[in-house]
Amino acid sequence: MKKVLILGGGKIGRMVCFLLGTSGDYEVHVGDLDAGGARAAAATYGGTHEQVDLADPARVAKFMEGAWAVVSCAPYHCNPTIASCARTAGAHYFDLTEDVHVTRKVVELAKDSPTAFLPQCGLAPGFITIVANHLAKPLARIDDLRLRVGALPMHPSNALGYNLTWSTEGVINEYINDCDAVVGGQLVNVPALEHIERLVIDGVEFEAFNTSGGLGTLAESLKGRVRNLNYKTIRFPGHCDLMRFLLHELRFSEHRAQLKEVLERSIPSTMDDQVVIFVSASGMLDGRLCERVYAKRVRAQSIGGHHWTAIQVTTAAGICAAIDLFAQGKTPSKGLVRMEDIAFDDFIANRFGRYYG
């Protein structure tokens, strides 16, 4: 069996451990600074755990000895250290980060590497990129490519229409940082929380607005082929205006740690959530203007005797399918591997990717 190390035993890390650890094909070990979190993650598959300070390169490097692959489910700011140690250890590297600057550091580490680096292979970026590339590929001319994703409560009960379902730091990060886009064929940066639009999916009204990181490497990959390309986060109506008030009028964008404290003190988490996915590609197909659409809602569910949230299922399924497809030789074997390199049909047919089916 291939030895896989999971760094980060939080909500997503626990499900990654469960899926890989119970698959029968991977020897899984989990490490986290929080010994209790590592223990809980290991308990999902009956495996081993260690307390690992993710800010200590020497400790991280020691933990990686003999690994085939390293999977970072840690906070995004830990990934440059983890990726660097993985390259030194000769291990393949996978992560979930949406942070653009961190990903650029990982891309640099991937240059001329004999091992593979697969960053951003969760939900968004990750699966959403695979879908978008799949829809756009048959088009002779790509006019507009729109990627929309939201992790939302099934039963919103507060003014934000929101519950904390994943990393609070990650949410704040994507609401503040500039966003990659393609406008008129040119790569540009656009501000977060802008260009709000309305969506109706399965009869439910949502709003969507710019957030950072969701495109992954797709804008660079499709440069010169697509006229307009953008990513937006889906929320219930009214959410964006309230976040603008907090971030800009109350200036919490300058005090991220305080905003995290406020949100975690005031906004409860939920185990009853949904992930809403909408992707559309329009352009020329067989000489006619055509729109191709993918829309999906994934709900919290029970798998293997455990209750998993929708964001756990979709994010963990994304990275586990990427690991599986890489192990099966269905992606490039070294250097930077982009999510665009993964075929949609291979992903959906995969034992982990099927959770999107």
C-alpha cells in the first residue's frame, strides 16, 4: 500500500482520512498540532496519528519520512512549509488551498520537480475547475465561462443567511483578496464582493458575487481561448451587502483576526448544509451559439456510519479522487499538475468522485 500522510485533522482532514483509510489501498497517517484533532481523525479509520507542529519545518520533515504522498488539509498559510518539505522528502504533494499567493509559491516549488504537485484539488478550486474545462472543451469559441459555488445552510436562520461550515480564515480571505478573471480576453484582477448577480437554482433564489481563489489556474490555462471567465460565491440574498458593511464600513478588512473572533462567536456551525454548484459555458458549437450548463446541489449525508456535511463530502471527495486518479496514472506524473489535467469522466467514474454523481 502507498503511504499517505494527512496534515491537518480538522473537518475536511477527518473525512479525507476516512475515505483513504477505509479504501484498502492507502496506508494513512495523520498529523496535527492539535493532538485531539489528529486522534479523532485517525479514529475514523482505525489508523495512527501524531502531534506535529506544522510551523516547525524540521518536525514536518521528520513526519514525512518514507511517504509516497503528502496531503495538506491544514490552514492555507501552512502550505508553503509543507510543500517545501514534501519536495525535499521526495513525496507527491496535494492541497486544498484557495489562496492565490500561497498557490504561486507551490507552483514555483513544482518547477522541474521529479515528484508531482497538485494544489487546489478540493471543491472550488478543484472540482469546479474540472467541470468548467469539461463544458468549455468542445466549444470552437468560448465566449463566457461562469463558475459559481456556495456552501450554505439548508435552513438559514440569521440575517447573513449563513452558518460556518469550513475555515473561517478561508472565508475572510476570499472576501477580501482580489479575484482573478478574464475580461475581453485579458487577464485582470477584480475586487471581491462586487459584480453581484441573482441566480435561481431548483426554484430557490440566490445571489453570487466575486470572491478570490475559486478559479485556480484555469484563467492562465484558458488565456487566449476564452473571452470572459469569472468565479463567484453563491449565498442567500442580502449576504453580500452585510459583509460589505462589516469589511468596508466597519473596516474589519484591516482587522481580520478580530473579524474571525466576531464570526466564530456569533455565527453557529451546522451539520445540515448544502453545496450548490452552477457552471455555464457559452460559445460556438457546430457552427451555432450554444450554452452548456452543469448544476448540482449536494446535501449532508451519512457514509460509513458517520454523518458528514456537504462541504466535507464535496471537498474530501475532490482531493481523494485526485489522489486516486494520480495513483492510477490518469494525470501527469511529475511537476505541476493542474485540475484542468483531470478528465471529468474519469473523475465522476472514480470511487470518490462518485459522491458528486
